[in-house]
Amino acid sequence: MIELEGVPELVDPVMVAAFEGWNDAGDAASTAVGHLDREWKGEVFAALDAEDYYDFQVNRPTVWLDGGVRKVTWPTTRLSVIRVGGDTPRDLVLVRGIEPSMRWRSFCNELLGFAHELGVEMVVILGALLGDTPHTRPVPVSGVTSDPDLARTMDLEETRYEGPTGIVGILQEAATHAGIPTVSLWAAVPHYVSQPPNPKATLALLNRLEDLLSLRIPLGELPEDARAWQVGVDQLAAEDSEVAEYVQTLEEARDTAELPEASGEAIAREFERYLRRRDPAAGQAPGGHATDGDVPYLRDPAGGRTRPPKPQRPEAGEDPGGSRGGRDASSGQDQDDEKPDESTGDPDD
């Protein structure tokens, strides 16, 4: 039974969820939800029972000291609520946790039970995947949905992905079948610099969420972190001529593919975001760093090296992107992730 004592009546609530693990390359998605929780001072009102969903040999609990008293933190998924003010107030229900080890259908049903009781009007799930994208260009963020009507009304892509999926794909389909409009936002993280954190990808997800929900999100020092991250990766990449050449190849491919995208619509979206941010009445609350560190690493997904790798030239028909996954929550190693449909650019549903 779901208990919601102490949770106020929400205004046009939207559930925003992200999960560490397979669908969280560079920790970009989970960091984005953590940023929202921190900037708007979210209040946790529920946590799922860790015994029901997690294998503690995969996601181990941690022990810590609180005033000399030893305590245990169990891996779980927590829900918090934040009140967003402004001219058009809207409340957010944040879901942040680790991809469960088992009982995914029960896991999704429990989350959707909270959504139903709180009157959630839409579910937005954030994810990040590894892709063949240069770190020097804006982070691509795709908005996808399984609902054809929602795709038309909100200018989203209708997903066509087929293949292995993570908890993001399962939750999206469960919410859709429950009659809740559901959208997934996916950031593409450069596969050759997959080591978290990736504040540039986190910033891109938050900007896309702003556009989707017509909210103004306080970004704190995240833009500065993103610039510092790119400068650091530039310096590391410059140390190896083969890496620099490979990045240039990705840049040329990206620029050629996106030439038609320099449209009036794209320019208008960016200008609208600029106008929202320069509105002095909106104000921006001061915030802390959205990441736990500021040292970027170039990492070979196969070898785990933390220096600029020498990428091998792909053979004919071979995907140069390598692994496309997030990190295993216990080992920190990259895992394979589902690859977007190359013909449509759709990531996992």
C-alpha cells in the first residue's frame, strides 16, 4: 500500500526519472536529476525496499560513520518532490536510483503507483548512451516516445528501436500502457571520453528538459563545469596526434550530417532559451557544482586507460564507436548499451 502522508497536493506534476547503470553513460542522466534535487531542495517522501529489487553482491551497501555511530546506506531508488514557482508553477516528482537487479515489472508498477496517487500528468525519463560524437560539438539530445500522438504534438521522434533494453525502456513502455504520456530524453556521450562525470552532457539534458516542460532550471556552476571539462579534454586529446585526427574525422562527419539542421526553427529555439535566461524577474538561485569532480579523462573502453588512447581504424562495416553503455554500478566498468537505430537516430525506447 502506498502511503503519501505529508506530501502536499501537487500542481501539474511531472515525474522525472534517471537510473545509474546501463542507461547512464558518463553518469550524465543521474547527475541531471541530482542537480534538480539539489538546486530546488527536493524533499524525499519515499524509498523503495532495497530487498525487493537489488542484488547486494552487484550493488553493495556502504558503511559510514555518523558521529562515531556506524550506519549502513542501502542501494535503492528514492522519490522526492520539488515545488517549482514562477509565472506558471509546476511541481516535479524526481525518481533517482540504480537500475534494479530483478523484478523489473514489479519495480515499474510500484513507481507508477506513486505516479497515479500523485496525479502525475507526464513521465520524462533521462538517459545517456555512448556514440560517435565529437566532444567539441554540442551534445546531441534526442526526444523519443512510443506514443504517435505525443510525437506529433510535442515534436518528438517516434521510437523504432528493437533489441536489448534497460530499465528506461521498460519503464517507458509500462507508463505508456498505463495511459501516462511518456518521453525519454537521450544524450549522446563521446565514446572515447566515457569516464564520468560529463557535465556537458548533463547540461544538454537539462536544457532539453527546459524546452520540453517550459521551465527555467537554475544551472548554478554547471555551464562553467562544462566549459572546463571541454578544455580539459581538448588538452588531453592534443597530446596524441591520432586521437586529434580521429576527433577531426568525427567533427567533419557531424558537421556534414547536421548542415540542414541550421534551420530557422533551431535558431528560434536557442533564441527563446536566451530570452528566458536573461529575464531578470525569473532570477537564478545560486547553486553548487553538479559534479563531484572536475578532471576529465580520455578512456579506452576496452583497456580502461586514463590517457588519450590510440583508436584503431575500424574495418569495413565495423562500428567505430565501440561499447555504448553506461557503467556497472559496482565495478565502474563500461557495459554494452543498445545502439540507436542508425537509419532514424532513435535511441532505446
